[in-house]
Amino acid sequence: MKVSELDFKTKHVIEQLHNMGYTDTEGLTYDELVSKLAMARAMEVDVASDENKWF
């Protein structure tokens, strides 16, 4: 993977995290950022909703 592609992907993930209110992204690797994004998205799931009780 080219460095510019990784930079673009990293910036995109950081932007998504900032839009969700997570601003502590300094010094994290791409994999750590993706993990934080996945956790933030999982926390947004409304478990009280009937549609999300299938599992």
C-alpha cells in the first residue's frame, strides 16, 4: 500500500471519529484508529430497539 493511500485512509478515519465527538487521535496508528471507530460505532447501537435484539 502506498503511503499516500494510508494517509488518505487515516485522515478519513480521523474525520469520522471527530464527527462522532472523539478527538483524542494524536499519535495513534491506523489500526488503533479503526479499532476506536468500530467501538464508537458499536456504542451508537440502540440495544433497546426491537430491531437490534436479534442476537
